[in-house]
Amino acid sequence: MDREQEEMQFLGLLGIYKESCKIILTWRKIFTQITLALILPLSFIFLIHIEVSDLLADKLGATVDEMDETRIGSPTYNKLVQLASKEWTTYLIFKAIYLTFLLVFSLLSTAAVVYTIACVYTGRPVEFRKVMSVVPRVWRRLMATFLSIFLAMVCYNMLAVMVLIFWAVCFGATNFAVAVFLLLLVAYFVGFVYMTIVWQLACVVSVLEEDCGLKAMVKSRELIRGKIGVAVVIFFKLNTAFVLIELAFQVLVVDGEQRRMADRIGYGAMCFLSLFILVLFGLVVQTVVYFVCKSYHHENIDKSALSDHLEIYMGEYVPLKSKDVQLEQFHA
């Protein structure tokens, strides 16, 4: 990372993208190794789950349709009920396994990329073996942060559902009630996006600082102030690209039975390639945004202190403590 920290506060959207691309290209060897070890499996798991989920759902749907055409209480109907129950259980187990692996590889990928960029920032030599030895320890801190945002999201969604149901039941379908209901939906969406952006930055905080869990969320919320506009634009751009890749895979591969197998394989490979590039780029951008926010708030990280804390001491990962972040004011 060639830029001095005080310069990073002036990076806008294009500047963040350029800095992220420069980091990836300059250190392409280590990022290629991280991609092969973690991001490729993550991308494969995500895409293959779409295909398998579609197959399981179609199978369950066919059983349910057959039940509708069978007399209730007949031996055939009872067998179909048992079959549907087994297929539904299989579907739920598959979803649980998928979400578990998705979470594990997501957090491991985040830890590896953030730690690598921190090493780049401090000018430390980066070795894949060292990165992979640190990642499992950092992963525990990321898990604490994930559980915190998960609980916060559950509470937020439950509150939103109760408010929306209360409004719909109590005020009916008048023009005013519908208008307010739509405003409440917009407010909910804005809050959801804001919490997601805070969570993404909190993941970086959890790796590089002493805070994790709710404390990392609070720290992230403080850092994002002043740069929320850029963060929102990045969020929508990356997630739009992600949705387009998902839709392309669904339409061209999963629902493309009429196409030749070679074409479906080709489209699948293109989606797979696009997805793992997007994931890597998104994780790097997420980390660059952290340093931009640090610079914007004049929180100058002492590179030597950060470098010391990135060392593995006695086999333990030691996070950056608050005292190592010098809250000194500097002027561009």
C-alpha cells in the first residue's frame, strides 16, 4: 500500500477501487494462494447450492403435487406424506450444512484478506503459510462479531415485522395508511443496509483491533461517519454485481436444461470465475475502506505497533490494542 495514511482520507469511490486493484495486482501471488485455498471453495459452495436446492425443491414439489391428486387417507397418500417429510428434512439438512460451510469459508476468507493487507500496509513480508496459521485464531474474533450482528439483525427484523403488522391491522388500506406503510418499508430497508455496512467494517475492526462483537460494531459505526455515502455506493455496486451473477447462473445453468451441456458448463465456469473475482475484490475494498475511514477521522495507526501485533507470539494472534492507535490530529 503505497499511499501515506493521511492521503487516504481523500480517496473517493474510484480511488478506493484503484487502490484495491493495485493491491491485488502488486501482491497477486499471495492473493492467488488465498483465492485457491478459501475463496474458490466459497464460490463453489454458493453456486452448487443453487443447483442442488433447485433439484431438491423440484423433487419435493413433484411429491406435493402427487399428494394433491391422491385420495387423502389412502395407503398411497400416507406413503407420499412420509416421502414428502423425508424430502423436506433432507432439504433442511442440506441448507443447514450449506450455511455452515458458507459462514466458515466467508469468515476465513475475510480474516486472510484483512490480515494480508495489514501486512502489506506495514511493509511486512507476507507468506501464505503464516497467513493460514493466523487465520483460525482471527476467525474466532470474527465469529463473535458475526453472532453480535446476527442477534441485532434478528431483533431488528422482529421489531420491523411487528411495526408493519401493527400498522397494517390498525389502519387498514386507506391511501394515507398505504403511503405510511411504504415509508416504513423504505425506512426498514435503509436501516438494513446501514447495519450491513457497519457489520462489514466491523469484521475488519475485529481482525486489526482489540474490539470484537458489539464493541467492534460500535467502533465501526463511529468510523463510518463521514464516509457513509461512499460506503453505500460501494455496497450497492458490489451487491448488484453479486445478484446479477446469481441470476445469470440460475437462468443460464440451473434453468437451462434446453441448452447443450457444453454451453451450460461454459456459462457455469463464467459465473464461477466472475464470482470469486468479485468476492476477492469486495474483501479488499472492504479493508481499504477501513483505512480510508481511519484517515478521515485522523486516527493514525502506528505502523510499527501494528506490525508488532501482527506477529504470532507463542502461537497466539495478538490484536492491535487501542493504545497502538494514536488518536493524533494530522493535517494534509
